[in-house]
Amino acid sequence: MKNIFTIDTEDWFHANYEDGLFENNNKVKSTVEENTEVYLKAFEENGATATFFVLGFVAEQHPELVRRIADAGHEIASHGYGHQLVYKQTLEEFRQDVYRSKCMLEDLIGKPVVGYRAPSWSITEDSFWALGVLNELGFRYDSSIFPFKNFLYGVKDAPR
């Protein structure tokens, strides 16, 4: 049986439930490395691989973690840089955020990054324009559209 497993590689303080709740900075204790190591060990023990949607901020703070993930045979994909909701950015802000993350990840792993997932699945009807930017930047797939609508994200009746 073939299963698909993905992980948003971000830290606990990147939650988008409330604007300004936490900032991207080094003053907050990060737990992303220890949490990711649990996944890596489990995957190794079970001969499994996954796609890790890595936040650029995390890659910048923990470059060796990103290399370990890639070296273990997992796909590295982009989760943007700063975990900002797509529909709260301008087209140019989004382009810069995603481009920054893509370049950083590609420099770390030495190969193209072809997948993207928006922070909190925030490509919605109001931000479908982001798909054109992703195409322009060379992404081959997007995993951002959640097939039901809630208070933060989703596209009602999107095909599964």
C-alpha cells in the first residue's frame, strides 16, 4: 500500500490563529528540531519517506535540519518564508516571500524545490492569484487548497 505523508515544518509559534500573536525571532524557544527528529526516526525505522513543507524561517535558523531531512531521502518543499497568510499579502509580498524561501531551500539541498503549501492552507477564492505566482516561480504542484471552508481557510466544494 502506498500512502502519502506530509509535514509542515514550522515552529509552534507560527500559528495563524490571531494576528500578531507571535513574531519570527530568536527570542522564543524553538522546538522544531526535536519534533522533526521524532518524525525522522519513525520514518527511518519504517522505511518510509514524506514531503516536508519547510518554512524558510526554519531553514534559515536550522539549515542542518533541512539537510538531514533531504539526506534521509525525503522531499523538501516550500512552506513560504514567514508563515504569513496568503490572502493577507499583496501579490508582490507573496512573490518575495515564496521566492526567498525557494532560493534558500534550493541552496541548502542543491536541487530544485517543486512543491508548495501555503501557511494555514491560505490559498482561498480571494487569493487564487497566488497560483499564477507559483507557476511563474517554477513550482510543479501546490498543496494549499483545503476542500472545505472554515474560519481561516478552505475552498468550499474544491475537488479532492
